[in-house]
Amino acid sequence: MTTVIKNGTIVTADLTYKADVLIDGGKIIEIGQNLSGDEKLDATGCYVMPGGIDPHTHLEMPFMGTYSADDFESGTRAALSGGTTMVVDFALPAPGQGLHDALQMWDNKSGRASCDYSFHMAVTWWGEQVFNEMESVVRDRGINTFKHFMAYKGALMVNDDEMYASFARLASLGAIAMVHAENGDVVAELSAKLLAEGNTGPEAHAYSRPPQVEGEAANRAIMIADMTGVPLYIVHVSCEEAHEAIRRARMQGKRVWGEPLIQHLTLDESAYFNQDWDHAARRVMSPPFRNKMHQDSLWAGLQSGSLSVVATDHCAFTTAQKRYGVGDFTKIPNGTGGLEDRMPMLWTHGVRTGRLTMNEFVAVTSTNIAKILNCYPRKGAVLVGADADLVVWDPEKSKTIMAKSQQSAIDYNVFEGKEVTGLPRFTLTRGHVAVHDGEMRTREGHGQFVKRAPNTPTNTALSKWKELTAPRPVERTGIPATGV
Ligand code: DUC
Ligand code: ZN
Ligand code: ZN
Ligand code: ZN
């Protein structure tokens, strides 16, 4: 059975034009005028865009004594509802657990996904087993991104020697290093001090993780990456200090990408101060929300291209789970949701305000991500041969975000009450219409794992240090080398 999307305007990361899209077998088979198919979707007045890719989710993740509340079933349903057709989740080994063991757990959970997905591998400890398994994770499992937590001391955090060793190994495999950039030692010190002074409430969470903590770690990760020649992806960039480090690195030719979250772009630190406990605790995440100066910096980064993608770090906990931290803010499970709201919120606050063009919107929600993670143009493109992961976007459709009508399993929404304009009319996952004019038609288990090959190692010349220690050229064309 073929499906045709008629009368829409195709918007990709670089083009805007009117054409119909014909789909068969989950793929785009033709783009052109006056196409017909068995099933017709009317896109009059709408934009036909690559489905969103959220490169940063934590579905059913064991964390801080509990599990994040959205699993691959509710999480991917929320994603599709908001126009996102692929999520990339983090497979997290427990300390001492092998990488393939952890991946087996994530394989089991992800069988319920209703949209396509991939995994990043987290490096939560270091040893010979991790070093050895990395190769088959990259080559056989098709996972080319490895995340390192520079925070969560005593749990997920890795130290600089471990990070250096891991980055060097990843460089040799053509993989990408990712970091959660916060100085975990300083966070632990500040947290203990705040608690000792009697600051137990959720606002102390924000005081324990000031922007300097993030800026320092971002700079450190960039320098360690440069010493190994590994490309670096910095998740949840929330402040000017980290953004500034990324800008500088990119200007120096380093392969460094920054990922702000829709939450940091649109919510600020007033979420924590003079609020009731539940309100503030529901918004506790790391890094915390910042002030307007930092938000302006993140928007500027998206506009100028120094920041590359917009994610959610979707890691949702119920109010009951958040209350584990009553009396001690360090026990509030860290995380907020956003999967369903990322695209409408970015459209509303980015495109409708004139900060981003429609093409830039597609770039930062989908195409740039697919390119960095190496699944383009299967994903992130409207091209013949690409997967029919598409969103038919109605720029005039509005709603008020409300927990009671969301797909997520939690009992609140950090964007509660916000008006959004720009919503999916249809969302297609490999040709299956999962959202049909407001009606959810998701199929549990429809989602498939997306393998991502390693990159060709373009990055080895980035490091000045490498150049200085590289063997000197001897003879090329019969002319003796002059030695520089
Ligand atoms: N930050 C969060 O807020 N939650 C999950 C992990 C993280 O780094
Ligand atoms: Zn993180
Ligand atoms: Zn995260
Ligand atoms: Zn299907």
C-alpha cells in the first residue's frame, strides 16, 4: 500500500518548495507534482518536514534510587505526538557491568518503542573490559557515540584519567565522545556545604551547580578531547560559560558540538525561587535552569551555528518520585520531561518569534543531529530512498500544554499552561501514520533500532599536540624535506 502526502510545502534544512511525497514500504519513493497513492494525506497549508530526532532521552532509566517514569512505550508515544520520529537513549552500565550486558537490558526495554531509536553507550567506569568491548560495540552493534558523566560523583562520574583513556580509545575507533559537563567534585563540595548550612530545599540544587561548574568541565573536556583527537559532543549546554568554550573550540577548527535543551531555552531559574516545594522539585534537573542572559546566549548559539542541535534530556519523574528528596535536595531525582513539547515549543519560541528560520528549525531538530550521529540521509532528510519519518506540520494549529492531555506517564508538565502554535497534523514513522489529525495511532513495537557506523577519522589533524609529535616528513618528491 502506498501513501501520498498531497498539497504541502516541503521544508528541509536547506530548501522550501511545493511538492507531493509518495511513500511505499516505509521509504520515500517519489517527490514530485500530482502524485497519487492508495492512502492520501492532505497537507494543504502545512509544511512537510523530516520527523524530529531527539538525541538525548532517558527512558526507564535506573537513576537515583528509582526508574525514570516514561518507558519506551509512553516515551515514544509522546515523541510521535509532538512530531519526533526517532529518539536516542543512553545505555547505562552499572559499575563493573560490561557494555554488551547493559545493551542487552536496553534491547529488552526498547522492544516496546513505537518509533525508531538508537542508543548512545555510557562509559560509567573504566577498565580493560570496557576498553575491549568498545570495539564490538562500535563495529557490530552500530553505536558510535559514548557518553561520559563528569558529575554524579560516587555513582556515574568518571575521572580525568579515565576520560582521557576512553577518549583516546574512541578516537582510534572513529567514534564520538559525549560529555555531561559539570565538575562533579565541586558539585559534591557545594552540596555538602549547602546542606550543612540548613539549605535542604530544591532551590539549593540550583545553588550547588552554578554556571562556572559547567563552564570549567566543558573547557576541560574540550582540552582532553583535543589531546586525543576525538570529536566531542557536549550534552545539555545550559550557560554562556559552556557555550563560550564551545564557540572558541569551533573557531579553532575543533570538532565540538553543543546541544542546548528546549527546557533551558524557554524556562528560567525563577522555577526554583519563591515556589512551593513540588513546583520547584519537579523542575530539578542537571544542569539547572538559568537566567535570561544564559538563555539569550543559547538562542544566539542556535542562530549563529555555534550550537548545533536542540534536545530534551527527557528523564521524567512523577511528583511522588520527586518527593524522595523532601528534607534533602540531593535526593530529588534529577530530570524533566519534554519529548512531546520540544518541536511545538521551539517552533513557537524560535520560528514564530523570528529567531530561527523554518530551515534552521529542521536543521536543529533533525538534520544536524542525523549528520552528527551518522544516520543521515536515512533519517533527517526528505529525499527519495530516505525512511518516511515525516511530520506534516500545521503552523496555525494551537494548544495549551496540559499534563492532563499529554502522552507522558507523569502527573505534571514543566510547560503547563504554555500556549504553543505549530503542531503536527500527521506524524509518520517509516510510513506508518502514527498521529492522524489529533488521533493517536501508534503501534507498540513498530520502532526499529538504527545502527550508526563509525566516522572516517577526519579529526586526527585537529590536535596541535598531535602535529608536534607526529613523525617529521622525510622525502616526498625527491626534494629533501626542509624540516618544518
Ligand atoms: N541530568 C538530569 O537532570 N537527569 C538525567 C541525567 C542528567 O544528567
Ligand atoms: Zn546529563
Ligand atoms: Zn541526560
Ligand atoms: Zn509498522
